[in-house]
Amino acid sequence: MGAGTARVFDDALALPVDQRLELVDALLGSLNSPIDPQIERLWAEEAEHRVAQIESGEATLVDGEEAFSRLRAKYGA
């Protein structure tokens, strides 16, 4: 980490937690390329659909470790 970056990092650590979270969110957002509004809308609709499936019991949830175990068994990774 360069001296300037280290200085900014140290300054950021001195901020209250809520302000650090805002900073992190802004920095991560700056890394994303421009988002197509239609794609963003479709992803939001898909997320809402999946939440509805979970809440209604239509979807069967699988523990993460079990899911990865199944994938390793299926694909030999």
C-alpha cells in the first residue's frame, strides 16, 4: 500500500462505523460499471420471486456445505 493510500486508510479508520460503512459502499459502487436499468429491474424481480418461493415453502433450501459437497461429487472438483 502506498503512503497516500495508507494515509487515506488511517483516516477512514478514524471515522465512526456508520460513516465507514457509507464509505465502503461508495467505494464498492465506484468499481461497478454502468448498470443497464432493465437488467437491474430484472434482477430485482428475480430476487423478489425467489424470496416469495422461500417464504411460501415452494423452494427447498440446502445448506451451503451440502450444496458444495453435491457439486464436488457431481463434477469431481
